[in-house]
Amino acid sequence: MHDLSQINIVRRGWDTAPLDRMTWLSLWRPYWLAKRRIPEWLPIAPSRRALGAL
């Protein structure tokens, strides 16, 4: 049994969250494969600008 009330969740500032390329690729890869292309509006690498546009 877990005691969820004991979990300490620390909020991060928008500019401090890490950007991980491998996570970005694994997240979007099924979409790219389903569409059989990478759309112009979706960058290959994560960035603050890309996250703000989504």
C-alpha cells in the first residue's frame, strides 16, 4: 500500500525543466510513422520555443 500523501511534488519553473532529445523522439515517432512524414511545424529537437507552440 502506498501513502500518496507523503509524496513531495516540487514544481519546476518553465525555464528549468530539462529538455531530453530521446524522450522527444520517442514521444513523436509514432506520429511521424503514422503520417509517413515529419511536418514542418514539428521540430526534430525539443526547445522552449517548440514547447510553447504546441
